[in-house]
Amino acid sequence: MNPSSYSFSPQLIQALETARSVVVLTGAGISAESGVPTFRGADGLWNDYRVEEIATPEAFARNSEFVWDWYNYRRKLVWECRPNPAHEVVALLEKRYPGFLLVTQNVDGLHRRAGSRKIIEIHGNLFRLRCTRDPDHRHDHPPENSSTTPTCPTCGAPGRPDIVWFGEALDPEDIDRSMEAVTSSDVTLVIGTSGVVYPVASLPMLARRSGARVVLLNLEPTEHVAVAHDFIQGPAGQTMTALARELGLPE
Ligand code: BJW
């Protein structure tokens, strides 16, 4: 389908035209057209690896070199990808609305590379290193640095990826800001997430209960379909381009 084949309800367009406050919540699906693998589904990363072997603090404690190997592989893969039109439209929405927040679960950094600045990377970032001794020591960690035993540049303790693993708490400030933003939003767009990972998966329901219009953009119906006012089915690069045209955003 090309972008002109998607249709949007008049209520959705009106809501977006009159909104002052918009939240965009994204997951791995928004980066799929950039070539970044998603987690679940047919070609998902979790089909090839067992999550408990890699994305947990226990796995890192058991075998940090194995975990770093996997992250270095992904860091290199993602670095070679580029933002796609869906990331670019999200960056344009930030300029259009006085109240705007992007909450992304993605650790790939592609939203920033597309120009988004009002952003919470709620599950972390592949290109940052966190100290295992003092979590306030965080450092840029470019892909050229592919050591399997990197150390904290501040204190020399072992470094770990600055990623929120299963069983780890998300930053409470990030959660609070995200909850406040969806609660006061006029429209919340939920793009390319399966909606199974908590606590982020509860944000669309919170938005709906607080009176926001909730819009789901995904290749397929997800857990959030029951919560959403609108479901726009298709690849995010196309559906977001179509939405941008409908709103008269610059090409
Ligand atoms: C397209 C597309 C295209 C494809 N266009 N669409 C309550 C209930 C049940 C369980 C829990 C609960 N609360 C906590 C839990 C446990 C756990 C959890 O949620 N488990 C569930 C899986 C059952 N949560 C946690 O452990 C969290 N921590 C926590 O709650 O701590 C509590 C605590 C408090 C105090 C002290 C200590 C602890 C942490 C969760 C961290 C998640 N981290 C990960 C992994 C990072 C590893 C890494 O990246 O290396 O983050 S999990 C993984 O899933 C990653 C993602 O951000 C996250 C979400 O995945 P996402 O983005 O939705 O991707 P997919 O692949 O699932 O979906 C892709 C979607 O795109 C699909 O829908 C496609 O259709 C679509 N799509 N192409 C549009 N072109």
C-alpha cells in the first residue's frame, strides 16, 4: 500500500488538529523498517536467544563477556541502520505541539538521530555504559569500543550496558514523567509495540482513563487494541507518512 491508501477517522484528525498535548509511545516496530530486528514475532531476537540467558542482571553476573558479546553485535548492527520516515514524522510532531513527549522503549538511539529531543529512553540506550559500582556514572559508549570487558571511565569498575533488564526497576523519575504526560495528553499515539512488557504497557490504559484519544499504529492488532479509539494497521513508515500528510506537516 502507498501512504495515500490509509484512511483516518474525522474524529482522529480533529483530535490531532485541536490537540495541545501529545504523547508518542514507541516500541521496536517503529525501527523495523530501518532494519533493526524486533524482539518478538517471527523474526524477533528472542527466537534465537533465550532472554534469561542475556537480558537479566543474573546473566551478566554469570558471564559478562557473553552478554557484552551479544550487545556489541547489536550495537554494531544498529549503528549501521538509519532512521526511517516514521522516526522523522515523530520528530516533526514534537515541533507542532507545545506539550509533547516521546516515550520510547527502544534502545537503538534512532529517534535522537532523527531529531527528537523531548524524549525519554525508558529502557536505556545501547550506546551508553553504566558503572556496576555507581549507577550515576554513565558514559557515552560508541560502537568502536567493542571490548567485552569495558570499564567505567570515572572509577575503573566494570561497566555494563545502560539498559533496563528484566527484573530491574525502571528509573522512577522516567516513570513519573511518562505517567504525568499521558494523563494530561489530548492524544497518545502508540506505535510498534506488542504491549506485553510492564510497566510501560500500562501507559495506554492510563491515557484512555484520563480522557486522551488513544491511537494504535501497528502491523497487527496487539494487547492495546481494546484500549485504543483508532487502530491504523500497516508499517509505521507508511502509516506515519500518511498521517503527516493528513495534518499538513512538512514533507
Ligand atoms: C511493527 C512493524 C512495523 C513490527 N510497523 N509495527 C506486570 C505484569 C506482568 C509482568 C510484569 C509486570 N510488571 C513487571 C513485570 C515483569 C517484566 C515484564 O513485563 N514481563 C512481561 C514480559 C511478562 N517487567 C520487568 O521486568 C521490568 N521491570 C520491572 O517491572 O521492575 C519491577 C521492579 C521494581 C522495583 C525493584 C525491582 C524491580 C523491566 C522491563 C525491561 C524490558 N527490557 C527489554 C529488554 C532490553 C534488552 C535489550 O534491548 O537488549 O526491553 S525487553 C524488550 O521488550 C525490550 C523492549 O523495549 C521491550 C518491549 O518490546 P517491544 O518494543 O514492544 O517489541 P516487540 O518485539 O515485542 O513488538 C514489536 C511490535 O512491533 C509488534 O507488535 C509488531 O507487530 C510491531 N511491528 N514491524 C509497525 N514496520
